[in-house]
Amino acid sequence: MLKKFFKKHWLLLLILLIASFFRLYNISGYMEFLGDQGRDVVIIKDFLKNGNLFFIGPQTSIGNMYLGPFFYYLISPSLLLSNFHPVGPAIFIAIINITTVALIFFISKKWFNSKTAYIAAFLYAISPVVIKYSNFIWNPNIMPIFSLLFVYFFFESFKTKQYKLLIYTALSFVMVMNSHYLGLALLPFVGIFWLYKLFIFKQSKSKEFKPFLINTGLAILVFLLSLLPQVLFDIKHNGQNIKSLITFFTYRESTVNIKAYKALPELPGLFNQVNTDLLAGRDKTVGLIISIIFSLCLLPLILKYKKQTPTFWIVFFWYLSGLVALALYKQHVYAHYFAFLFPAVFILIAFLISKSRFIGIPLFILITIFSLINNPFRYQPNNQLKTVNQIADLIIANSNQQIFNFSLLAKQNYDPPYRYILNNKQAKIVDLPENHADQLFVVCEPFQIDCNPINNPEWSVAAFGWAKIDQEWEINGIKIFKLIKNPDAPKD
């Protein structure tokens, strides 16, 4: 029986093995462990150790807004199972993304055919940008799987007339919104379809109208209940989150356009950016070639719209509406902003490749070659977690078993990773201003900043008071200073 299973599914298993290798190999070396990751494990550990519930999730990079808390609840068991080692949640994120490869295969096969399914799953498995966002703790990294489930459950509910699936649609959307607020871009194209079905059911007095409405109501209720923790947070903090959200959508000079037609000039550039990032390993020349071929293959299918299956239009409008939403955003669009489009891009390109031997085979080979050429393994691992551990060990060894204060000087990082590891190692770190130690360890990441801790305006250094450098070290280009009280400091 097992032999028969492997014989039947060997190609899918091979693709999943490739996906697993690219996401799990030396994960502790390649995973990011910077400020956001340190913040997340600090918060989750506090929940697991002290029972402090989450009412909000990570802060967004756009506006002073917070996501919902369910990303933290999702990854909490993995931190506990790994005995609070940060690599545990990173492995869990990798497993979620390997599962996404499998889901892309099964959904593509159901919607189109086996050929499309294998191509989509394989290209997704080897895409360098997808891999990059698949092996470290970060809320946008769960977006692809839940956006795929959201779209699948929504349209499957109408296809099968099992409207209870709308509840699963709502649960998927809850997780999308707990990943990144740009997941809102999924709503317009499903919303239009929902309104269309509402009109059809009402006009035809269909028997489906009642279960459709009841389950829609339940789905909305599920989503509203998911907002309860954030509502409680806002009640306690004078509506901080809702005010920030309103500001984001009303202060449109620097955030979003509400006039969809203004997105049109931006669409070709965004189309090319998405394809370049996901299909060309960020090679701009190859990305442009792929975008041109992509467009030329799409055009005849769109013109012969009556011959296309409903699932083609689902994936096409998923991609198109996502591009329109991104085009309305006035700031720079980073790759993780369109994580909700990741599955759509690969399913659509795979379908186009499967439709044409003449263009499809060279296009498949081109995408494969440049995805593999630009694989993250071509670079040395960043070893961020290892470096933080080495610095923590050095600080502990030179603290003489005495309490110490800690500060980080960096342009694009903040101190939770260091504090988390130091606390895990039971270092005698104490915080200013409540606890003023006689020694201060300053870690300086000398990327675009001047590593001078003396008289530095950074609060956590300045609060220590008059000091002098007692010792200095360097690990992997990062400088570490031990400061002690300056006996020549002026007296009060």
C-alpha cells in the first residue's frame, strides 16, 4: 500500500522534499533574528511563563496600528515545544509554508489539472523570494496560506452549495488580517462576487438564498468576534488602534488613493515588480521578459473569455484586484506587502505554461533557472541568532556575575533579540532607570552609524550617566563596549 502511494505521488513528494530542503536546511543560520523577531518571542514567552494574554498583535510598519493577536497564539506552542529557543517558531513557520506548497498543488489540480498543479507547486517551492519569507518568525510570512484558504473556501462554498464553508472563509480571513492589513485587498473581488450572487438568489427566489444569508451572517459574526481583543485594547487605550486606522485611510496625501482609476498607470510597473520578485529571482531583465510573455499569454485567454473556466477568472481577478489595491497605496511596495498574491501568481503562470508547449516549456525553464541561480543558499548564512548568542555569552562572561545595564546602538534594529537571549541565559541584566548598575554593556551595530557610546544621546546610554570605556570587543563586525562609572565625573 505504501509502495503504491509513493509510486502514485512520487513527483509531489519530490517537490515537497525540495521545498522542505530550501526552507529547513541550516534554518538557525539563515533565519532572521532582528528586532521584530526578538519582540515576538519576548511577548510570547511572557504569555507562556506568566499567563499575560495577548489583546493585540505586532505593530504595523504603516501607521501606528496593531494587528490582531492570533499570530502570537498560533506560534506560541512551537516556542514552548522548543523550550523557548527561537528556532522553534521559525521551523513552524517553515512547515506552514511547506504546507502551502501542498495546498497549491491540490487546489490547482482541483481547479485546473495535474500539469498546472505540478508546475505551480514546483515553481512556488523554488522561488527565492517565497523561500526568503518562509523560514523566520514574522507575521506576514503566514499570509500566503491563509489568503489561499480564504479564496478557496469562499468560491468552493458556491460551487458545492455548502455555505457553511463561509465560516471557514471567515476564519481564514481573520488570520489574513492578523498577518497584515493589506490583506484587505482580497475583499473587493470576493465582495463583488458575493453581491452578484445575492442579487441572483433574490431575483430567482432560489432555495439557496436562506442558507446563503444565514451562513454569511455567521461568517460576519465570527469575524466580528475575532476583533473583540482589539476592541478591548482600544477601550483601555482611548481608541488608539481605530484612530490610527481612520487616519491611515483619511490622510490620503501620503497613504492611499480612493479613486481606483488613479491606479491604472501604476499597474504595468507593479505587474512587472511582482513577476520579477516571484518568478525571476529579482533579475530585472529576466523579470521584464517574463512579464511580457505573461501578458502575451494572458491576452488571448481574456479575449476568448467565454471559453475560460470560472476558476481561471477567480485566479485572474484575484491577481488583478490585488495589483489595483497595491497601486492605490502611495508608499513603496515591498515584497511582503503582496504576500496575499503569492499563490495566485504561481497558479496563473502555471496554467499559462500548461496551455502552450511552444511558449510554456521555455518559460518554465527560464523561471526555473533564474529561481535556482538566485536561491538564498548562494549567499552565506547571516547567522544572526548565532551572533546574538555569542555576544550574550561574551557579556555574561565579562559581567563578573554582577548586575548590568544594557543598550543597543543601531540604525535598523532594536534590542529585544539581545534581551531575550540574555534573559534565557539567566544573565543579571537590569533595566534603567529603576535599576542602576555599575556597568553598562553597549552593543553597536556599525551599519550607517557612529559607534561611540561616550556621550551618546541614546536614552539607554545617557541614562547610565558619566562613564568611560573599560573594555571593547568585536564579533562578526558588531562592536561591544563595557562602560563603567567615570571617577572623574563632575560632582553634583
